[in-house]
Amino acid sequence: MRLRSIGAKLTLWYTGILSLTLLLLGILAYGLLTYSLSHDLDAALQGVAQAIATQAQRNGSNQLPPDLNEIFRRFFGFSPANPYFEMLDPFGRHQPGGLASPPEYPLTLEALMNALKGVATYETLKGADPYPVRVLVLPVVEAGQVTNLVQVGISLENLYHTRRRFVFIMAAVFPLGLLLAGGGGWLLARRALRPVDHMTRLAQRISGDHLTERLQETGTGDELDRLAMTLNEMLGRLDDSFRQVRQFSADASHELQTPLTILKGEIEVALRSRRSPEEYQQVMLSSLEEIERISRLVEGLLLLARADSGVLRLDLQPVDLPQLLAQVSAQMQRKAAGHGVSLSLGALEPVSTCGDREQLPRLFLNLIDNAIKYTPAGGRVTLSLRREGREILIDVADTGIGLSPEEQEQIFTRFYRAAAARSQSGGGAGLGLCIAQSIAAAHSGKIEVQSSPGQGSTFTVVLPVECSALGGG
């Protein structure tokens, strides 16, 4: 069964790591204890052997000193049970003076050879006792000659018992330590994750209708506080997106409802009584205009939807920009004249770029159409083209109503129209500039605006010179 609780997972991981750590520390401690006990035992055996050899040399005999138990007690701190000691000749033969009926631990060949070289030898030998015996063979050297061998030994029973007690203590303490550590880890995990539970309960109450609510930030700057800040930022973006979608839906419904209502009303009026062919033709022409308006609106929405989803495909080809601007200007002359606005071409440098020959003209048509709509009669709209470094700048300047700084920040939002623009009849749906910006972005460009209320506006399209920047040939 998979664990779903982060607190349980943290506790399990913590307990597992702690178990492994304690196990490794226990093994290390057991090894250090064994080494320490063995080292102390060997040092004590050497001290006993040296004391025996010293007293034998001082007494001038090969006999073992009578106070051997006292010697063992001095170096071991206690009187060991069944200590073994023996005085041997240089060839390892028994000499009188040892204990009565001493246990037999014959010298090994290695110990004998080391003794003849004057080197002491430690050995662990198995005897009749259940426990091995640690034996030291120490050569007694006089005038550069080995005169005797002192052989002392002690049972490893105490060492084995000490190690066994250590293992028993560790076996008893280890589960208790894990239990306490696991319980403490669980409590710490619950306490550490309590703010997460609180954020979860708050997040569950936040829905699409209550995106203005935010998670409480502690101001500590820790990981959970940064998580709360990140979630609040995400909620802010979601709130903006939901608001835009709701506004978009409302505006789109309104823009579609108006021509549909007009279309329905004209058709209903035409059907109430018999009309002349001229009257029917007039109704059909008016209906066709509304259908064209709906078609342009739907086409613009589809283009924006493709741009938002990243599937706006462009057929990039070399485009002569002066020629394109001249064609667009000629195409919009009739509309400019109908509004009493002068549309002219300014300085046009001979530059070209890669662009879509259907979408790129649409970009400039939307900008020019927007400039003509919001320029009073007697004003002018001017197109100019120049190159600055690796960029192409196309200016669409007008002497129209202008924009405030607040309006400039929202002008490229779909369905947005400035206050002065909404007061004018014949205004568009507020999609032209948004579509133009999307087309410019698809060409790896952008649109910048400079404007002042009552003094006109200048929309600057910035495009790259190189076709490689657009991914075209």
C-alpha cells in the first residue's frame, strides 16, 4: 500500500536513515571496543611478562617469582581466573618453577623462530577451555643472547562476555531509540506540515468565483512562505485570466448580438408586408453589411485564438515593404477621403523583410483603419519606413484624439476601446489593434505606441531585417 501522507513518508525516511546510521555506528563502536579491549589485554600481558622477566633476571634464576598473582592483579586490575604462565628455555623446553600441572600450550614454529630473533609473539590459542587463550611469548635477552622465554596467557572469557554485554545493551537500546526517534519525527513532521494543511483547507475554499481570496503569508521567508507567495501569484494570474475570459465572453456576446439584432429586426420588418423590389434590395444590402461585420468579428476571434494557441501559421516570403505600404495606402485612400482625412506616404527607405503576404498587409490595414477612425476631419495620417541597425521601423502617425498613459497600457487588449473612441459612432469591436499585435508577434516583431490626448498617436511596427530571425527562407 502506497503512503499518501507526507508526514508518514518523512517519518519513514527519517526512521530508516536513523536506523542505518545507528547500525553503522553500532558496528563501528563494536569494532572499536574489540580493538580497545584486545589492545589493553596485549599491553597487560606484555607488562606481566616484562615484570616476570625482570624479577627472574634480578634474582639470577630461571624460577618464576612467587608473587605472580600480585603481578597479574597489578596489570589487569583484577586476579584473572586460570592465568597461564611458564618459563621456557631458548628452545621452548619446559623449565621447573612453573605452576603445578600447567596447561600445555606448545610453542608454534612461528613463535619459536621469532623468539630466537628476540621478537615477542602474540597468539590466540584454542585449549580445553570453552574460550580461547591469548598467549604472549616474550624472549629474555641477556648480553645479546636469548636466555629464557617467558610465556604468559589469559583466557578471553572476560573479553567475550564484555562484547556480548555490549551487543545485548545495543539490542535493547536500538529499538527504544528508534521508537522515540520515530515518534519525535512524526510529531516534528506534523508540526512542520501543519501550515501546509492550513493552506490546503484555504485553497479548497477558493473557486472560480472566489479567486480574489489569498493564502496567508507568515512573512518568515521560509520554504512554506515562499510556497504561499507562489500560490498567491498563481491565483492572481488565474484571477486575471478568468476576468479576461469573462470580459471577453461578455464583449464578444455584445458585439455579436448587436448585428444579429439589427439583422433580425430588418428581416422581420421586411416580412410584415409586401415590399417593392427596391425595398427588398435595400434590406438585403443592409443585411449583407451586418453579415460582413459578423464575419470580420468571427474571423478576428479565430485569428486571435490561433495566435494564443501558437498555431498561427505564416507563409514567409520576401516582402518589399515600400511597395506593400504603397499598396495599402492606395487601398485605404477611399475610406480616408470619406472621413475627410488626408492619408499620405512619408519617407520610405528601400528595405525588405520576410513576411506573410496575407497577414502582414492586414496588420497595416488595421493600424491605418484605426488611425482614420479616430482622426477628426481635416486631420492627416502619415506612413513612413526606416531602418535602424538590425530592425525595420514602420510608423503610422495620426493627428487624432490621442491616448492617455492609462489607455496606452490597455490599447492592445481585445475588445478594449478608449473612452473617446467609445463615444464615437461607427467604432469597431476593439479587435483591430489586438490582431495587429498578434500578427507582429508572429513575425518576431512588436508594436509600440507614443501618444498624447488631443495631439495624435504614432504606432510603430518593429520587424527584424533578417529572414532567419523569423525562421523563413
